[in-house]
Amino acid sequence: MFEPEDKPMGDASLKALSDKSKELENLDNAIKDIEEELGKYKAMYREISEVDIPSMLSELGLSEITLANGNKISTTSYYSARISEDKRDEAFQWLNDNGFADIIKNTVSVSFGREEDDSAKKLVDSLEDNGYATAQKKWVEPMTLKAFVREQVEKGSDLPLETFNVYIGQKTRIIKK
């Protein structure tokens, strides 16, 4: 531990500390302002990229266009999906019933791979029978879910979109010359 020094702090030390504190507060405020402004720019970018340009290209019957500067503008589909807590059982049941259980991961202090749900349950039951507390986690990796949803939608499968909170949108790509 440090022992306090017996020398008194001078007014210059207190003034310097006060000045640095004000400088820090000003920087904190500036960072918050910049982050807020950046958020606004990102929202405007998303609106133009995901709504305006895809709509305009669609109205013109185009999928891409080359601009005067040589850059190409095109749109691509993107998919978003997540399994919410309230739809979790329904989503896992649908995956199991439709032959896609292999994308569900199941962890009980150790990782279990595809189609090892029965082994995980047996281990949990065995551990609990022997007085051990367990924590089991079942999930689908987000990127796996996204790829799965894209594949099913593009194949025209009867995927319950609301169960997987699926969002399908368009995004503009700029291919620079």
C-alpha cells in the first residue's frame, strides 16, 4: 500500500487536475456526439442501400447498372434469422421433425456435435442422478442458421419464417472500378 505523503497539494496541482478533468469530460461528450452522428449516418446508409436503390433498380427492371465513373451498383439478397427464447422449443421441434436436427448444438460441460442429443441427455441424466448440478445449452450457431435459412428459402422449402424470425432484404453493393 502507498503511504500518503505529508506534503500539501498546491493550488497549481489542483488547477492542473481540474483542467485535466474538464478536458476528459469534454472528450467524453465529443465522443458521444460523434457516435450519435455516426449512428444517424449509418441509418441513412442502410435506408439508401436496403430500400431506395433496390426499389429504384427494381422499378427500372435492372439488377445492376454501371455508372459514368465506371463503378457498378448491384443489389444482392441478404438473410437474417434468429431463434428467440419464446420460439426456441417450436424451432428446435421443427428442425427435429424435418430432418435438420444436425444443425442444433447441445452442450453439457462438453460440446456435443450433430445428432448427439440423446447422448447429451443421457449424460445430463446420469450426472444429475449422481448429485451433480448441470447446465445444458442447446443452440444453433447464428451463421449456420443464416445459411440454413437462405438455402431453404432459395429451394422454396416450407420453412416457418416467423418461427425463425426470418428477415429477407436487399442490399446494395458498389463494385469500384
